[in-house]
Amino acid sequence: MTESSTLVGLLETAAESPECGLRFVDRHEEVRKFAWPEILLRARRVAGGLQEAGVVRGDRVALIYPTCPEFFDAFFGILLTGAAPVPLYPPVRLGRLDEYAGRTAAMLMAVNARMVLADARVRRLLGPALERARPELGCRTTATLPTAMPTPVRVEADDLALVQFSSGTIVDPKPVALSHRAVVAQTRCLNSFWPDGDGVVHSGASWLPLYHDMGLIGCVFPALERGAALTLIPPEVFVARPAVWLRTISRFGSTVSPAPNFAYGLCVDKIRDEEMEGVDLGSWRVALNGAEPVAPQVLRGFQKRFGRWGFRPEALTPVYGLSEATLAVTFSDINRLFTSRRFDRDALADSGRAVEDPSGIEIVSVGRPLPGFVLRIVDDEDHDLEQGRVGRVLVRGPSMMEGYLGRPLATAEALHDGWLNTGDLGFVAGGELYITSRCKDVLILRGRNHSPVEVEYAVNEVEGVRTGCAAAASYLPEGADGEVLIVFVEAAAETSEVRYPGIADVVARVVRAAAGLDPDYVEVLPPGTLPRTSSGKIRRLEALRQWLGGELAPPAPMTPLRLAGAVLRSSLAMARSRRSRGG
Amino acid sequence: MSSTEGEILDGIAEVARAHLGWEGELRPGLRLVEDLELDSLKSLTLALEVENHFRVYLDQEAGIVTVGDLVQAIARHLDD
């Protein structure tokens, strides 16, 4: 039998495993199960309807669903027509919808979606986005598609399998186009890390959103490739009740379950002992930790807290990747405790050298390249650097994106001769990769990527802010549990410094409204303070570096509340700890 | 405001205290994002916990911007 090189082939093979499939856990922890053959059957019905409605091979079809079986009807249905699915996130349930509409419209237009498939409830909220984007074949639910037999379509490895956004944004959405070949290669790499054997048959559990690369590519595709079992929890259920995640792993004996750093911290902070009654985490072999910088004390805190319930400390596996490489690029050893080393702060910051120092800053290793992947660390002139020197991380491998859809210039900036410029800075020590700073163009907060441009664009309208003179950056402070967000703005000319705190307040409010992010710091600076390139573009990373070094302005917290500890913990966690102290 | 709405407001205040650490008074005019300072994680938490508290589903609601909107939405669902 030849190995499938498309997701369609993987689905057809999985449908030969009727005993496994997808389980859906709801907020009451009730379960619905769909076996792989049934999933294929349901997808075929949707494919027939899509074809009848006019969808053809090569189209892009957006899908907007919460975590539910209908997501897969739509997703696989689209694939069976030879079109590429574009999963977008559903609207939040509280707050403004205009921001959501703008963002969704921008993403629909960026991929030139021919049709949108949505859940009936989501569809009612999509009006303004659809009005702007005007997808040619409109917005349908799977139930309102015509009934028709699907016509088999030959899908090739080079066809687009998926378009994903590295960060959702109004201003500059970058649709990452992935071929079947790339997606399947990534999936096989992942599965090679947890082969079945020694009495272990792997199965997954995930609360990650299905529009998130780690949720879809990291959880669903490996299960699909093996015809294995995967249990899915809606992300909002996890956020409100993190214990449901751990209880689900225990209940189904799941072996593989990934999450970003913040999720492990949330579990430590929010889960009460009584919620863990009868839970046994011994089955959990692979607890991947990726998508945002890995904080060593969060890993240790999780190991310590949940060891009581059988959690294997070696299960925690820091990884590194990015959507442009489909998902993962490096992996730590699965059966080893995570590795961290301490490095001299000044040598790292001033000369970009990684010098081990027992009293230095602790950085977690994200492991070695996946099979078939190669890393390079280069300086600004693209010269290779030796081990222990900090530089830009380049990667090549079998799952690189085709490019940013419809964005040849952005693609040329990211991909050179097959080498992907990750935009991240790091170094190699002992053959393993250490990341010192994530991409300057992405804010990674609470497990999600956001574009700094979006934050900067939003604060432009604030009165007293000099137009176009804002910079947003995130970083992981030493000893902190997660990334913090800082927004720099320059005040408009002749604005009295007395007004700066008031401007900072408004900036924070605008950022919350526009991006759903709570800035940890807002720094209002006199005009002309922010570092710029020769062409006048603000240098975000340099601004951050100067600020951290106390050169830009003294790092002053926004409010006394923040001073109390929001920098060290997520504000959600803080609310919890204040509550528990209060009794 | 009717007594039912007053009770709903008290219920929301209870949820906000327990799950978001909100210690101030909760008034219908307060905006969720701007005044309660809810980021996306917190607003998800509030939505789900309010739903659990009142045993309603708000996923067909659009444009809940203020605490008062939330009260109204819950009142509509409780009437059903």
C-alpha cells in the first residue's frame, strides 16, 4: 500500500478504523462519539452539497465553528471537493462585535474566500463581516447546502490543504498557505515522536481551538493519520474550568495532550484539590508545551502540584515551532525531564554570547530539529554563527509553507531558497535550541498570537498620541509565569507631561477594546524618544531592549494594582489568588 | 429596574467576585471591556460562569457591551 500524501487520503485510511474516532466533551462533561467512518460519511454529504453550490478544486472556503462535530463535517467536506479550508475563529460572546467583524472581513478578503461555512448561531452574527467581504457563494450552514452526491475529485500532494493565519488582524493579515505534502509531512514527524508500542496505544486529548495550529495540526491530524482516538474539549470550557482538561485525560487514559505555557500555569492557579478527586494522570506520556515562550517555574510548578495525581514529570516536553513551518520545528526528548540552563545575562544582552553562569538567567531548551529539519543561526548579514552565539533562527524542512497567499513580497521576505526566516532570535547549545526572543512582529500572549500592528493602529486614534508613533512588544520577564505586554507611545508635540498618565489610561482601554489584550505597561514618552530605522520605522525590539535596560524611560507600572504583581502572574491568576487569600 | 433584574445583577456580581476577583459595585452602566477591564480570557470566563450560574445559554446574543446588556440578555433567556 502506498502511503497517502494528502489529508483526503489520510481520512480515507482512518475510515478503516471504525473502533476509533473523535469524542466531544461538553461543559457538563457529557460525551458524544463519532467513529472515523462516520466522520468520512458526514463529510461526503457536505462535499456533495458544496459541489452542487459551486465550490470547485482550488477554491478557498472559510469555516467558522466552535469545537463541535460540525466543524469536521465542514472541514473534511471542503477538503473532499479539492478546495482549501480556512478555519477562522468564532465571535466572542461578550463585548463588541464590530472589531470581530472587521477582523473576519479582512481575513476573508485576504484569502479571497469563495464561500463561508458556519454554525447556525455563528452565522447570525456574521452579517457585518459578510457585507464587507462579500464571498461569491455566500455564507451557508451545512444544513442549508443542497443535497447531492459528491463527485470524487483527485487531490494532489501539491494542492493547498489549509490556509491558517499566524495572527488574526485587521491591518495586515498574513494567510499562511500549506500544501497537503507539507501538512502530511508534519503530521508524520509528530507521530514518529510517540510511536505505539510497549503496550501503549496513543490517544489524544485537547482543549485547543480548532482554528489554532496546535489544536488542528498538532492534535487532530496525528489522530487522523493513525485512525486513533482523540477527545476534544471546547476551549471556553477549559478556560473557565481547567480541571475538565485533566479529568478528561484521566477518564479516557489519553497519552498525548499539548498546550501553551499559560495553560499549565492556569491549572496550577485555578484547579482546586476537590476537583481532582479520583483523577489519575499516569497515562499522560506527552504533555507538549509550545506556541509561546516556556517559563521554567511554570513547568516545575505543574510537576510539583500534579505529581500527587500521577503526573509524570518527564511528560512535559517543551517544543518550538511556527505556523509558517506548518507547526513544529524542534522537539525535546519525549522521555526526559525538560532541560534548562542558566546563562550570563550581560553576555547575552550585550554581545549575544551564551555563556553558562550558575547565577544567570534560566532558559528552557526547546530541543532538537524534527527529523528532516535543519536549523541555522545567522547574523544580520546571513553568515552562520557558531554554537553559543545568538542570532536569527532559520529553518528548512519538509513542511514549510508555500508562502503567504497572495502576498509575494511578504513571502520573499520570509522564504529564501527554502530557508524560512523565523524572525526569532536564539542560539544552539549542546545541539539544542534556546530561544531568547520571539518574533518582533508577533505578540504571543495567553497562547495566542496577536499582531503588534493591530495594537499600534488602535492607539493611533487616542488623543494626545503622536500619529504613527506607537510600538507594542511582549516579553517574558525573568521569574515570570508568562509574557507581558508593553505598549510604547509618543505623546503629540506640546503635550504637557501632566497629561501622560491620563493618556496611558486611555491607551490601555483602547487596546483592551481593539485587541482583547490587557497591557501590563503603557509607557508614554516625549516625542522622538522611540528608536527608528533610517527609513523612519519604529524598531520595536530595540525600544524594548532600551526600556528593559532603563535607557528609554524608567519602567514604571501603570497602576498600583499592577505593581502588586500582575507582571509576575497573569491577571486572571492574580484575581484567583486575591480571592483565596480573602477566604 | 424590576426585582428580577436586580436579582440577576446580584448573581452577576457574585460570579464576577468569585471568578474575576471584581470587588467593586456592579452597575448596569458599566462596560465589560472598558470599565470591568475584561480581556478575552476573562470575558470567556464571565460568559461561561454566568451561563452556569443562571443555567442559560447566551451564544445567540450579539453585542453585549455593558453589564446592563448582560442582565437583559439573561432576563430574556430566563423568560423562555
